[in-house]
Amino acid sequence: MTAPAIQTPTARAAAQTAPTGAAPAPAAAPGTAALDEAVRRDPVGQRVLTGDRPTGPLHLGHYFGTLQNRVRLQGLGAEMFVVIADYQVITDRDIAHRLAEHTENLVLDYLATGIDPERATIFPHSAVPALNQLLLPFLSLVSVAELGRNPTVKDEIAHSSQATVNGLMFTYPVHQAADILFCKAHLVPVGQDQLPHLEVARTVARRFNERYPLPGGTGVFPQPEALLSAAPLLLGTDGAKMSKSRGNSIPLSADEDTTARLIRGAKTDAERRIGYDPADRPEVSSLVLLAALCQGRAPERIAEEIGDGGAAALKRTVTESVNEHLRPIRARRAELAADRGYIRQVLRDGAERANAVADATLTEVRAVMGSL
Ligand code: TRP
């Protein structure tokens, strides 16, 4: 099987890095270890929700940033929901271009990397009406000023090609709160950029519980916690953050030659000796780190081994490491891709399970709100 072991290469690399006193281990969120511990103690009691927008193939940044972590949490026995945020795609695009294809490809990336559809509920949120209905009461709990202040939304508006900002763009963090709260998720593994949205979900949960308390002083919704990935940021081939929309990423599904070509084109610097120094030499260090994550070794060791070999030797090592690490994942992906009917069935099953959970939550919400 392709599922990474419980201790991920990231964790191992970090563990090896720490005692040397060299580059600090990748920053984990405060409390992440405690949350991990909570999952370990009571895996079945922990509901984990994560999600992605179906806008294109997942890349190495996703893989080391979140996919491995999801598989690890799944392995610990947590109950997982994976939302495919197809409505979020239309926040900044007029047409949802090739949406069905992107959605199916996302499922392929998930399954190939080890997410198990028997254990995880994978669903597009557009297929879950009760989840979407939660948006209405939730919108009444946040002010327009709060929506306007959301830094992630501001950033997306700044980078959007749209001439005007539509209402869905402005309100999608509240919709994301519905993604999280419909299943009463406890843990939400996310990247740094999603923290403002997690805060919205927490605020909505708290205000809903205050406004519509249950007898006994409790509320319908638990407070979801962010679980920040311990994996450090991988840069794209242009030296900016690796991102689908920037065209600087190395897709998991790329073939070996494409991977080699993309890595050959990656930005480096003029210094011949290879080192691991993320602050002063971000591009070279990100490549070193990528090889380290793939090999499950400390980045300093990789840099030392390449030494005076320069950028060309570094890129050869990175290409080999990536292709080798991804080989079983890509093979599994190709196998799965041959049966689109199965992928569509995974989505239908996931939507059915998500609908049952969302219907139950909406029933509770309507009851405390005194709806007919
Ligand atoms: N906004 C997330 C992104 O752009 C995707 C997403 C949608 C999500 N709903 C979510 C992430 C719920 C975590 C939890 O990547």
C-alpha cells in the first residue's frame, strides 16, 4: 500500500533536525501535539474535517502540507470528512471550468495518496442541501464589517481576475463554517492561510450556541480547532509559495519526465555550494527540503552530501527523490483512473453519508431555532 507510515517523513526529518541545533524544526502550531495526543487517546471521538477546491491537480505542497497528515489521522482512527468545495470555485470564476473533471481528479489524488473511502467521507458540498441551508442562520451571526476584514478574502480579492467582487466571495468563509459545523467537526487540519476562516467557524459556533442555547446550557455546535501542519512551506519552481493558480507547482499526477523538466526549471541562486538556509537561500533550501521530505532524512544531511555539486546535482537528487517517492502513488493513481465509474461511486457514497449527517444537524438547528 502507498499510505505513509504513522511517523511521516516530515516528523522524522524534524526529529533528526532538532538535536543538531541547526535550522529549527518546522514550526508546529501551539497545541498541535496536544491535539494529536487527543486523537491518539480517543480516536473515535474525534471528527476531522478537511477540504480542497476542485480547481486543478494537487501538488507536492498539498501532499507534504496536508495529505500525509490526513492519512496519518485516518490511520490513528479519527473519523474523517473531506469536503470538495465546488461552490467555492465560483467565488472568483465566472464559469466553473471542467468542474466535474477536477472533482474526480481530486478524488483520484486522495485515494492514490492513501485516503480510504471506506473510512473517510469524501463529498462535494454542492450535493448536500442541508449543509448549504445552514449558511442562512450562520450569515445572521456575523457582521458585514467582520466579513470585510477577513485577510484571506482580501488577499483573494486582490489576486482575483474578476472586475467586481461578488457576494459569494464575500461570504464564503461563513459557507466554510457550514462545511465544518454541519458534521460538528472537532479538528480541522489546515494551512496558515485558512486560520482566519477557522476563526469564523469558531465564532459562528459560539454565537449560535449563545443565541440558541440547549436546555442545560450546552449548545448544538462544538468549537472546532485548527490543526496546523508541521510541514514547512514548500516553494514553487519560481520561488513563490507553491500554488495551483501560480503555475509553479509540481503536480502529484505529473509523469517522471515532466517532473524532471519542472525541477530543472526551478529557480536557484548563484552560490555553487549547496546549503540548507531557508532564511537566506529560500529557493535552494526549498529544493533541499523537498528531497529531504521524500527521503525521510534531515535537509542538512542532503545539503552536505551535495556540497559543491551545485544546482545541477541538487536538481538531479530532487528529481530522483520525488519520482521515487511518488512512484507507487502514481501507479495506484493510474490504476484507479482506469475506472471512472468507481470514482463517481465514491462521490455518491460520500454524498449520501454527508447528507445523513447534515440532515440530522439541520433538524437540531431548526428545533433550537423554533422553526416549523
Ligand atoms: N477554503 C479551502 C481552500 O481554499 C477549501 C475548504 C473549503 C476547506 N471548505 C473547507 C478547508 C473546510 C478546510 C475546511 O483550500
